[in-house]
Amino acid sequence: MLQIIREVTVRFCEVDAMHIVWHGHYIKYLEDGREEFARQYGLGYHLLEKAGYGIPLVKLDIDYRRAARYGDTLTVETRFVPSATPRICFEYCIRHAETRQVVCTARTTQVFTDAHLQLQLLAPPCFTEWQQRWLPSPALLA
């Protein structure tokens, strides 16, 4: 299982009038997790962009469980979900770092496009090579 954990600290500008993290900022935390995953596993936007591909996010599901507040330290757990189709999927669990209580869970799906934003029905060779390097067995693809 390919997974990373990144800590984020809630900034004052991320809370709303109720003094809790505004729901839209969780999307930024998910992006922080994906970027950290890219750094650790070499699956960054620059790799795909250099090869002539984009990876727009096409689906996002978030389940909010409890509030986070200004100054809280959160852990963003980001896990790569292998797929037999040409897409990149991640599952996330954001927790309070101290109590380990779940703040939210989420899942994102990204697809491959060419330079003209046309959907690609086959995975780019650079992604296929990445999968061969990091995924121990094709049987893991779901």
C-alpha cells in the first residue's frame, strides 16, 4: 500500500465565523496530501505535464465527521488506490494529530488528458512505468 502522512496546522484564515475550518479548505489539505505523495513517490504533476498530459480532478467525495479549529494540528493520510482503468485515485483520512479522532474522510479521482484537454482512454507510458515500479503486483489493480 502506497501511503504518506503529512501534518498541517490550521491557520486563522482557514476558519469561519463559527471558529471552525471552513469546509472548502479541506480540499486544500487533500491537495497538500497529493503533493506530498508526489514528492515521496515521484508521481508529480510536472512528470505528467512534461510528458504532455494533464490530470484533472473529476470526482471528489468528502465525509465530514468533526470540526477542526484554528491552531489544531491535523494529519492528512493519503493512500493511492490502484485501478485497472487509466485514472489516479486517492483515499484520505484527516485526523486530529493529538487525539487521532477522524475529522473527515475523502476520495478523489483524476483522469488523463492530452495537451488539448481530450480524455485519454489509455494510461500514459510514464504512468504505466510508474505503476510497474511502485505496485508489487498487477493483481492489486481493482
